[in-house]
Amino acid sequence: MADLTKEQLLEMYRQMVLIRRFEERCEELYAQRKIGGVYLHLYNGQEGTGVGSMFALKPSDHVITAYRDHGIGIAKGADVNRLMAEMFGKRTGVSGGKGGSMHLADRSVNFWGGYAIVGGHLPLAAGIALKSKYNDDKEVVLSFIGDGATNNGYFHESLNLSAVWDLPVVWLIENNLYGMGTPVEVSTGQPELHKRAIAYGIKDFGRVDGMDPLAVYAVAKEAVAYAREHGPALIESITYRYKGHGVSDRLYQRREQEMALYKARDPLTVMEDHLKQLDPGVESALAAIDAAARETVEAAIRYAEESPDPTYDDLINHIYA
Amino acid sequence: MPEMTLIDALREGMDEELARDPRVFITGEDVGKRGGVFRATMGLFEKYGEGRLVDSPLAELSIVAIGIGAALAGLRPICEIQFADFIHPAFNQIVNEAAKFYYRSAGQWNVPMVIRAPYGGGIGGGLYHSQSVEAFFCHVPGLKVVIPSTPADAKGLLKSAVRDPNPVLIFEPKKGYRSIKGDVPTGEYTTPIGPARIAREGSDLSVYAYGMMVHYCEKAAEQVAREDGIQCEVIDLRTLLPVDKETILQSFKKTGKALIVYEDNLTLGYGSEVSAILSDEGFNYMDAPIKRLAGADVPAVPFSHPLQEAFMINPEKIAHAIRELAAY
């Protein structure tokens, strides 16, 4: 059960349930056209990786990710009301309605945001880590990387740079097996993605079962400690997304058998099992957590619905500081 | 006031900013011990050490992007791209991240960084060491773009750029790095980003230019004044983004004739925007067609000397264009 208290384990569970309920409602709201736009990339199924790894961080550490960013923002502690308001494109959203689903960010909790240009955030992660090294403030940057991003130039340049400059960054590859619809084996000469670390002289923390938040936490804790003291580390988490690449992608429905295998090991269920093993009487606590998560999400939806739209002034502000 | 070359003035500006603010650091290819490909940072490594003069891998997108990340996190990077021609791998980072960050985060983060790149032709640099790239970036709100033509402005604008809370690109006329000399004020000063400079006063026609072309325009203006009695007002635009419309229009109001000179390709080059401003907002002052004199619309500056010279704008071509316009 790693080194976590029951309270911490329940907190981990709370975050995962909150993400799941948030995503479920986002999908419905998108179908109802309350959430607009042409993009919505859901995190269902990958909660164990995000929550497990971020549990190894201090609040002063930094997190940056790609476009599948709702769950990452929630786990880093961004305000759920303002995250939902951003989905709605409201003025009160974390990005003032300018960003939407893929471009959440909340500086107050060191959540550096989601990025729509695949791999484009990786050198930024290195830059943020450079500041930590420059000031010797021992802050770690946890950079999530989709499996698809490991084949573009950003990945290569950023990993090399982090190695030669000994930057305190943990590269966490969320391998959900598909880059949009293309299987990793089809796009990647070496599908065991963690092995890339060796080529760059980066400490390889291997593959971890991303459906088990405690397994992810255990390896992330080691990797974060390593990065804080020595330099870059790399983890590959094998995970699975239950939804399409985006809401308009229905291809995933063809993968029923494969999905059933992963859903049988759903990170929420895995976490429930861990907790029940620790305390057979925990079930009522879990139900209460779920009920509270649902209420948090409904309250966030109300907040978003009642929030004002941005105005023309918002269109033309925040161009120059 | 001591006389200095353009590159020495830039170096002095960086030196002073490194001394003033411990958050300032310089990164790029060979900027450390070697002092940079053009020796812009020569001697700074010895003075400030490897923590602040950081040799980067040969990877332009990373040079820029690490600067963006560091700037977001609170440092003040100066990123050197060896030649403006090599900036294209970093285009995405400049346009998609640096320019948009303040906007997309609704003011949570700004990007106080400087990107320096030598630009321009006429040095035998051929296809990939001669380009003018400023127009690409002047199309992107969120960025600032400056091009100094004098040592005093090079130093002053660089110091302003380092202190600016926004991403600033400085394109430096490399042909003039050592050939352009000028007085540089002693003591602390900055040149504000924004205002253009009247390099030469005149009443017959307005000549707009930046970078190396300012010197060629001044030379041509002297020649036509001497030989033809034509008095040109030469405007050194200095800051291309944001553009100083007021100075541009003030001069046009006086002269009613405009020649815009730039060494980038003619079509949709920076002068096209100056022309649009003049016709939109200066129509009532107009006495002649607005003329642009610029590089030919060819994909690159070719290597062969006669071809390069055919491409490049020079004082003779400018004098010819001035005479034609004055006679209109």
C-alpha cells in the first residue's frame, strides 16, 4: 500500500472519481451543445496515471501536459468551477474563455496547461526546469507526453537538452496505445517507449501499469526524487482511454474486446479494491466520496452556466503585457 | 560619446543587462566560450560564467522554447539564433507559444524574452545566410519586432527588449555589424520600443526604411540633395511591431510622397503594410503613387555575386527611385 495513509488513499480515490464524473458530464454537455467547439478530449480510463504520478509531487512542483488536460488540471488542484467555466467558454474560466478544453492552465497551482500542438510543450517543460536549476530551488517539472508525441522532433530535442543540462524534469509517457487511431506499433520502431531514455542518457524508470494508481505513485515517487537531486527521469505508463481521441472520434467503439480487458482493471475499481483490502468497512466512505464528486461537478456546471460570456474587450485584451 | 560598431554596442548592451539583473542569461549555439558566431557575446563567458552564457545544442526550436519556458517561470533569457535563416525550426514556438501565451492564459503568464538574429543579404551568404524574415513575425500580434540601424539604437533597443515584459525579436543587420559605426551615449540609457526615428529631415518626399537600408537611403538622400536639390526625409522605422503610425503619417503629411525601401521580397513585405497605412490614413496628403523599392520576388538571395547584386537594394537604385518619384 506504498507509504500512504488511509486518508491519503481516500484523497487519491476522491481525485479520480472527481475526474471521472467531470468527464462524464462534459461528454453529455457537449452532446447537448452546452460545451461548444470542435474539440473535447476526455481522460476517462487514464485517471490512475495522472492522479498516481501527481501524488508524488509537492505543491511547489510543476505540471504540464498535452491537450487531454482536464484530469491533469483537476489533480493539480485547479478550481473545478473555473475549469468547467472554461469548457463553456465563459469569462470566468481559467483561461478567460480564450482557451477552452485543450488550453486550460492555472498558475496559482503550478498547472502550466494543456497544449494543442503535439509535443510543443516538451521544450517549455525543459525551460521551466531550467529556471528551477538556475535558481537552485529544487522544484521538479512533471511533463506528461502522449505516445504519439514521442516521434516528433520536440521529443528528441527536449530529452537531449534535459540530459545535457541535468534538468529536474520527469518525462512521463502516457502510452494509451494509440496516437489518435494509429497503434504505437505502427508508428514507432521501438514500441517499448521507455527504452528511448537510454539513448539520451536519461534515467529509465521503465514501464508501469497505468491502471493501478498505487503502482504509478510508487515509481513516480522514485523518479521525482531522482529528478530533484540528479536530473531527468523517464517513465512509461501503460494506460487506456475509454473514449475516442476526441468526442467526434467513434472508432474506439470497434475495440470492444480490448477495451473490456482494460475496463476490467479500471483504475477506480483497482483503487477501491486496494482500499477494501485495507479496510473492509470503507464502502460507505467511497459512496460518500462519489456523491460529493457528483455534487461538485453539478455545482461547477451551475457556476459555468450562470457565468457571463466574454465581451469584445476580452477579444482585444491580453495581447501585450 | 565614444564611437562604436554595431556589434560592440550590442555586446555592451548585453553586458550591462547581465550585470544589472541576475535573471538575465544568454543561450544559443557557441555563445559561451567561443563568443558566438559573430562574436556578439565575446568575453561575456569569462565575465559571467557558464551558468549565464549557456551553450545550447544545435537545435533552434529548443533554443527558443527553453527561453519561453524559462521566461514564463521568471527568468530573462536572451536567445541567439546564429542566422535569421535558421529561425524557421523555431517558428512554431515563437508564433504558437511565445506570442499567444499572455493571451491564451488571460494574463496569467507573460513571456519576457529576447530573440536575437542577424539578418539580411549582401555578404555573399547565399540562399540560407541572407534572408530577411521580419515580415513573417510582424504578422503576429503578441510579438514585438525591432531592427536597429545604428549602434546607439542597437544597444538602447536591446536593453529595452531585455526589460520588456513581452517577447521581443531583434533582427540585426549583419552586413553592418562592423561597417556601421556611430556614437553611443555614455552611461545608462535605453531606446524605447515603439517610436520611429527621423534620420534625416526633408520636405520633398518621405523615405521609409529600417536596418541596413537606412544607411543606403541616407546616402542616396545626400546624393540627390547634392545633385538634384531634392530634400528627402528619411524615417528609420526601428520598431516594426508595434508600428509607429504617427511618425509615418506626420512625415507623409509634410511631403505627400512616399518611398518605402526594404531588402526583403517585395510582395507582402513589411513595406506593404506601411503602404497600406499611408493609403488608409494618409489619402488626403497623397501627391503621388506610394512606391516600394524592395528585393525581387525570388525564393532566396542567390550565391553568384552578380545575382546577389541584382537582388540587393543599393544607394544607386534608391537614388534612381527617389528621382522618379520626385519628378511625378
